[in-house]
Amino acid sequence: MLDLVEEIRQLKKQKNATILAHYYQDGEIQDLADYTGDSLKLARAATKVQTDTIVFCGVHFMAETAKMLNPEKRVLLPDPKAGCSLAESCPAVELQRYQEMQRENGRKFETVTYINSSAAVKALSDWVVTSGNAQEIIRRVSADQEILFVPDRHLGQYLQEVTGRKMILWNGACMVHEIFSVGDLLALKKEIPGGITIAHPECPANIREHSDFVGGTEAMLQFIASFAQPRDFLVATEANMMWQMQSKFPRHCYHPVPGITCACNKCPHMALNTLEKLRNCLVNGSPEITWQPEFTQAREVVQRSLLN
């Protein structure tokens, strides 16, 4: 029997497929991928894929984005149940109702939407951002317009702090980043006194304010790369990110910031994708992300926001 990893490699060639994997996937999946990255990097990578099939090892909204940017390609997601707590916190019908209410009250605003959202929500938006390009996009919004930022209130609060723009914040949060324990972070800082704390802006303010660096996953990697001598990093983001850090910069030591229950803050949705499901979706050509009516408008917003 073929080794599972080797079987996937052979199937990838046979099926003319390219594998994209988010940094929050297990290391064994990242190791097999043709492209790894955060949401912004993978959205851009998807536009460069030459094969007929894209297998997106991430969550549903990421595979949707890949499909809307590649309408002629087949886009597969190893487990269609791989969702996102942020995307689920902002249903399109509720956002549309809220936008209408705000307009009826005379408010003039543009909707800036974090990429962790459904295609239907993106279609209701003026801009789509990632943690990597959000500051740049917010500066494009005219000063005479308010900003409705959805769905992540913690990222929105952080962006208010760094840009000085007041925002109307949707009450959503990432289930992984919200459970970090500030008490355990402070205890870990005492245990590793020379450690440098890095946090994702999806973390609550009480974690960010005790961090030495706040940035998205790509920004974290760039920050770590700037240290030539070995250092200890205390990492407040999804635990699989440390595989990428260790792989790229093995000279450093990485310590997960504990959550409320444990030091194992892994996204349960990302974890639904496994090597077995990756193999099966290549064999079966499914589950497939099919074109939906809202993709047309969402695509226009994504292209304007992320590709220009």
C-alpha cells in the first residue's frame, strides 16, 4: 500500500491539482502544499494557479474566495464542514438589515469586511480586508464616510487604535483568539523573562496590550526574521502557526500562550481537514465549491480590495 503522503503527491500530478494550505493547517498538510500563507497571500496565489483543480486546505470562506477568483477552475475543500466562527457570527441577512437600519437613521458609511466572512457578506461590502492590508484599505475610505467594520470586533478595535478612525463595530470574534488567558500570559512572561510576545490582532485588547508585537501571520514571520540571534517568542495565535515559524526560523524557540483551558489553541474547523480527506477529495473530485449568484458581486469587491 502506498504511503498516504506519497499517494497524495501522485494524485496531485494525476489530477492536475494544486494544493493551497493556510498557516493554521497541521504541519503535515502544509508540508504537502504548493502554496502556504495567510488569507491575503493565498487569495493572491490562487490567481496564479495553472492547474485545472485547486484543493484548498483551509476553511469554507477561503475556498469560496479561491472559486470566485477562478470561476473556470474546480475548487475542492477536503471537509465542507470546515467553517469559521467569525463568518458564522455575521449572517448576510442580518448584516443587510443592519445596514438598512443605519441608512434609515441618516448615517453615511462604507462597509469594510474582514475576509473571514461568507461570499454573501462580501457582496454587501465596499471593501474586503485581511489583517495584512486592513490599515491600507481603511486609509482609502473617505473621511466624510463612517466605517462599519465586520465581523471581528477585536480586529476592529485594534484598527481604530492604529488608524485613528472611529468605527461602527459588529459584535463578532474568533473563537480561537478570544480564549487566550491574560493571567497565563503574564505568568508565562515571568517564566520566560526574555521572551518576546507576539499576538494576532484578532486577540482581545488585554492580550494585545501585553504584547511586544501585534500583526497578522505574515507580519509575524517578518518580525521574527528580523532577529538574527536566537530568541524566545511567546506566540498568541493559532498553534499550528508555530510549525511555520519553526520551519522557517529554527534558531528561535516558540512557546504557545495558554488559553483559558490549555496551551492548545487550535482551530477546530481547520482541524477537520486531514490527510485522509485530502486524499479522498483528490480521488473523488469532491466536495466541490460551486459558483453561487453572490460570487459575482463578491468577486468585484475582493479584486478591488486584495488584488489592486
